[in-house]
Amino acid sequence: MDLATFEKLLSPAGQLLLAEVAERAGVESDLALGTRLRKTYASGLVAAAVTQNHLRGMAIAKFGEDAARMYFTHDALEQSTRQRVAKHRAQRMSSMGVESVVDLGCGIGGDLVALARAGLKARGVELDPVRAAIAGANLRALGLEGEVACADVREVAIGRGEVAFIDPARRDGRGRTFSTADLQPPWDWVRHQLEGHAVAKVMPGLAHDAVPHGIEAEWVSDGGDLVEACLWGAPFAGATRRATVLPSGAGLVASGEPIALADPGAYIYEPDDAVIRSGLVGEFAATIGGWLVDSRIAYVSADRADPTPLARGFRIIDDLPFREKPLKAALQVRRIGTLTVKKRGVDIVPEELIKRLKLKGPNPATVIMTRVRGEGRAFLVERL
């Protein structure tokens, strides 16, 4: 979609077209609907409206009920921040006394919306003219204040008292990038901004040794998915590393908590990916009086049941044989037919193992396969 087509989509005629597409989608096929509408509207505008309606449906997962009033492109929707994550960050900024934010690389405005709703004065800067126009339209569609400029973020003056929020592009011509060397704007520029009042959203796989000195790295998961690392500039850093688990908002900060190593107790916990990626498994273990079962594997055991948003907990029902043939025999005795295999630190492909076991029976079961002090072990468990 080019800028001219998007502007037509915002016109009264374009809005009528969007409304008709939304009303008739699913009643008529895309082909029949498009053919009929092209008798009244330009084909490019019809294609844009049909695509926009489809994207709004896809966007519900990220933006909830707001999606029905917002505008998107395929790539920008994929790259945009989830609503819960953006809200968490905006509220944290507000709690730190931030009043004004410039969103450098605002895309279609997902973070701008959250910043404005948190009561912050927000403006966006975006190099792509279509995305810049969409970001401004999304603010207006949701009744929020804020302005968006189409410009190179490196050429924009940051106002006095204004915090810079930076969302570097994590894609190049080959697709998604996992290296700071491929970020745009460049990583060196981002690092320099973080020396002052700035916050940056980067890839969740960011290596710990890539985090600049004096900066807080916060790994954030949402609904069990590790979605980003957020770097808080020197004036905002409250810890070296932090894990935040949404939607609960539960979190941990680095404390250097030592962690013991021992055989499994009555329960075993699988920490959330944000906890693991932030290196805070020891800090999590301390919250439940737990310990590691192997020094290289992020399973924590404890003697008490403690349901927590920071981990998935399981009660250990029994020890099972680790080798495949006796494992199958043990499961057959229990008449297990539906099996879930969770593994960590062992060379097993759960789907292939389940297929080879060829189990038949009325009972479901979950088995954890891992290493305990370097030795392969299998445990029959039930979810807390």
C-alpha cells in the first residue's frame, strides 16, 4: 500500500468502503466481494480495504479490541509491540517520573498508543512515510493526542526533558536479524543514546555481554512467549538484569543469589523463558526455597507446591526408566496412551520419541526427561 492509497482509505469514501468490507467479509468470498466492489471503487483501493480488514483480524492477538479501529501493513504488524508489553513499558516510564517521550522509529504507533494512554506526552518519528501516516491515523482513530513526523531518527533533536524511546529495525534484506551489528539505526548510535535518558527495545536473544555497562536489561515474556529485551538507559537502571512475566507483571531482579545443587525433591519447576534468558534462575529458586538438579540445566526442584507465574510447576509422581525400551514398558503398565514429553539438556526429539513408543491406552501422562548431576533421568509428573 502506497501513501496515496492510504490517504484515500482515510477519506469518507474510503471509510464507507472499509465498513462495507468489514460487514460483508465472511458472508461473501473475497473474490466475489472484490469483484462487486470494483464496480464502484478503484481496484487498488478495494485491495487495500480487503487487506486492511484481514490485518485487523490478525491484529486482535496483539491489540485486542483496538485492532478494529487501527491501520496496519503486514510487516509493520509483525514487528509492532504487543499491547500488554507496550503498556507495561509505558507505565514503568510513568512511575519513574517520565512526562514526555519521543518514539524514534515508531512504526505504526503501537508504543505511541500505550505512551499516550499512560498520560505521557508522546510524539513519533518514522522514516517510512506510509508507516508514519498510519501511526498518526492510529492515534486519531483511538482518540489520543500525539504527533508523528516522517524523518531520519538520527537527525531529530530530542527536546529538553524528553526521553528517547528507540525501536531499531531488526530486519534486513535477508529477513529478521539476530545481531546488533545489523540494527538500524546502528547499534553504536543506540548505545550512545542509552548513556542518557533513553530506553531501547531490542531482540530477546541479546547476549548479556552486549549490554552496555551501567544499563539495565529487562527480558519480557507475554503469555509464555519471550518477546523482547528492553534496555533502560543509565538514569533509569535499577538493576543489571530484570525478568518480567506478563500478563501477571511478576518479576525478578539480579541479586547474585547462590543456588544449591541436589537431587530432585517432591516438585520440579520449569522457569519462564524470561527468567532463563535473564540468567535469574537462582533468584527464582530462592523464591520457592528451591535448588538446581543439574548445574547446566534450568530445572529447579523444591519440596513445596508453589504455583507461580514465574514458572510451570509439576509434582513428581514417580521415577521412570530413562532408556526407551524400559520406559515404554513402564508406560504400558500404567496404560498411558496420550503422552506429553518435556525435555531439557538431553538429545531427544519428543515428537519422534512418542511416535516410536506407539503407546495405546486410556490414560494421559506427562514425562520430564532431563539430566540430574549429568545422568539421564525421566520423571512421571502432573502439572500443578
